[in-house]
Amino acid sequence: MSYTILYGSYEDPILGLGMLLILIFALILYVVVKRRTLRANALAAKGEGDSQFRSLAEAIPLIVWTAGTDGLTNYINQRWYEMTGTAKGECLGNSWAEFVHPDDLAVCWQKWNDCIHSGETFEIEYRLRDKDNRYRWFINRAVPLRDASGAIKQWFGSCTDIDDQMRNQQVLEEQIKERTGELFDANTKLKEEMLEKDLARKQLDQQNEQMMRDLTERSTRATVLARMGEVLQSCVSQEEILKAAVGFAPKIFSSSGALALLQQGEHLEVASSWSNCLIPFPSFDRGDCWALRTGHSHFVPAGDDTARCVHAEGVKNSYVCIPIVAQGETLGILHFQGNANHPQLRESDLSLKNTFAGQIGLSIANIRLREALRSQSIIDALTGLFNRRYLEEILEREVRRASRSEQPVGVMMLDLDHFKNFNDTYGHEAGDAVLREAAAFLKRSVRAEDIVCRYGGEEFVIILPLADANATQGRAERIRSKLQELVVLHEGKSVGSVSVSVGVAALPVHGESSKALLEAADAALYRAKREGRDRVVMAELAAPRREECAALQEKA
């Protein structure tokens, strides 16, 4: 039996097997040596490649950086350190985030983490702080470097300063806005000219026609928005403003929406809505809305779960929240969301929506300011009661109303007895305390529809709608007697008992005008003081009433 090995043959089987083993061992040794040689060459090439990469990176007039698969930066070229004024090597890992503008940091982190997990290209615009503590706009772009199997080995990125471009863009947008009217006429003329061109320009004509439609739509909506502004400025209450805003909103926007206002501190309540807006929560906290957190508009495309507002839970279509701000104060938010007919909101409409929110905020602020000024003009600062100006106004109104319906109105005029003694004995601060406590007592002692006013000094007037002379006198007696139980403390000590003299008059028996009623009550008050104070005195009948009573007595 013979064995053939390669090109030779051997009759001895042992010898043939030995030669076979020698050849196998030689082949294994060759493979091992070859692999070690290739690995050594690769390591040398890698070191040389790293050195060449860093030399090239330092020569590039951009910020160049690399990061590992874990997202931690392991190299940044010298441009970064020159820009930030930091020492080389200080900003590796995640330390670079300290230079990102606080308003951009959350979005930047979210975008970077998403790309690390998905392997997609990282690209974002944000602001970085330079060595002079100024923020500049940069565009940062990074791509994953993969090995032969497709696995990510590291990330390579570049950061480009676009601050000048951003500022130029803002200037350009302002110029475009100023010349919108001119552009409208120019586009009209351009459309007429384009219709005369050949078919090769047809696509451009269609684009211009679309632009014309957009401009016309914007012009129409701007006209409606201007008309809404006129209406809002004429509103006299916050309720009217909300009603007008909800009425105009569907005429300006195709999307659904809602308006929520801050009520107490950090809490918001949905005040109104339109076009069947989906509102999962009628009330929510300020922190539940990203627009109120960031202080600017927050747009969320449909299906994007990156930063969704808690109050929009369950909203499937795109939506945007816009803060309502006036005079530096946040009043609430406007919430727009896509509907069945228009599921996607157009970001190009954001400027118009911001203007809409601004008009509502300014109108609400004006109403609140007007109400505050009105309150200051009719409220007595010391006692918190209505003042004499409001008394004359409201009494005149109550007298007219009562005269039309032939119903009575009662008036009490009260004067604190010996008030000067409180000031002389305990000082003016004690006198003020007596006035405040007496005012609070009077407010507690009347009906909800009664009106308590400070007439001047230590005098008060109470208007009692639908109360005749006898009812008014009875209530005056109860107030006089209960006031004696009032305890006023000054510096921890009682200032003594408080008593009051009261003059009572009523419509129509003591007069048929507000002036006549006050004069009758005032005369009755002075009679009470002359007769010894701490008492209630009814006014004398008006002259026509005295004659009527005398005639009745004669007939009797």
C-alpha cells in the first residue's frame, strides 16, 4: 500500500504520514506569523493615521471633534480652546456642555442622545459661549464612522460658526417684511410675464402662483387680525376679550385651539376653545407646558415624543403652544392643534399665531390695568371701603333704579362718637386702627347687596337697596348696639369702647334724589349728636310728605 503526498509517493505508510504532519505544522506556523505581521503593520498604520488625522484637524479652520460610541468627546482641536479660552484637554467627556446656551442645552442633549442610539447623522444649530462670555450661533454636524461589519467605532464631527449668517438672516427677514407690499405687486407683474413664456418656465410659474395664493391668504388673515385688534381694544371686560378672540380665531386659522389663563400662582385653567379642540385636562400646572417653561413658542410635530406637554396628552396631531405675555408678565398660553381636515400645522403660520397671542395679552393687560386704576379711584386706602366718589355715583344709580320700579332705598349716615379722643389719647395710629376695625365691623354687619362707604373722616354711609325707613332704622339700631361690643387693640391694649351716632333716611319719604337723601340723613345724624350721641335718629319727612301727612290727619 502506498501514500501519495503532493508530487511524491512513499511505499512506507509511516514515512508518508510523518511528511503530512510536517507540512500541516509548517502551514499553521505560516498563518500565525502572517497574522502577527499584519497586526503589527495595522497598529503602526493606526498610530501613523491618528497622528496624520490630528495634524489635519489642527489645520482645518473649524472646530473638529471626535467621540466614542458612548457619546463622550475624546478629542477637540485647538480651534475650540481658542474660542472658549479654556486649556487644552479641559472640555473632553461631557464638559463641553457648560458652554451651550441654557435655552438650547436640553434640545441639544436630546438630539445627541437620539443620534447615539439610532446611528443617524447628528446635526443641530445652537449657541455657544466664547471666552468673552458672549453667545454665538454654531452649526454642529457629526457622522458615525463604522467598521467593515457596520458597527460604529466612533463619531467624527465639525462645528461651524454661523453667527454672522444668522444675524444677516434676521436683517434680511426684516427687510422682506418691510417690502411685502412691494413684493406682492412685483409678483403680480411677474405672474403676468411668466404666462407669456414657453413651457420650460411652466414649473416656475406654478411656484409663483402658489406664492401668490399664500400672500393673498396671509393678507386676508392679516386684515381679519387687524379687525380683531380693533374689537379687542373696545372690550370692557376680560370675558368680552375671550369671547371675541374665540370668535375670530376660526376665521384666521384652520387649526383648532384653546386659551388657558394663569389663575393662582402656577395654576392654569382653560378659559375657552374653538373648532372642537381636544383638551385632555381643563386645568393644569405651569410646569406641564414646555412653552411656559422655555418662555417661547413650543412646536411639536405629529408623532414626535421628544418634548410633549403634559396638558396635551393624547393629542395625535401636531400642536404648538405660545405664551401669552404682556408687559413682561405671563398671563397664560394659546394652544393650537391640527384637526381632521388639517392634521399638520404649518410652521410658517407661527409668526401670525404669535401676533394673535400678543394682541390678546395686550388687551387682557389693558383691561386689568383699567380695573386696577378704577379700583384705586373708588376704594378708600385706609379702610378698604368704597370712597365718597363711588358713594355719590352708586347712590345716584340706586335712586334712579328704585324710582323706576317704585321701590324704597334706605340710607344710614354714621359718625363715630368722640373719635378725636382716640387720636389725642393714643395717637393717630390708634385712631386709624379704630377706623379700620369699625369699617370691618360694618362690612360684616350688612347684607351682600348693601354698600358700605367711607364718607370722610370718621363718617360712614350705608346704602340699603329695597329697605324702607322702618327696616333701615331697625338695622341701624342693631349695628349701633353691636358696635359697643367691638374691641379695638393698639399695641396690645384696648383703646376703650366705640359708640356711633346714626342718621337714617329713606326714598321716597325723606327725598326723591340722592342729594336730598344724603342731606336728610346728615341732618338726622347731627340731631343724634346734639341729643347726646350713641343713638339712631330718623330724618324728618320731606316737605311734600309733611303736607300729605297733614292732609290725611285733617281728613281723619
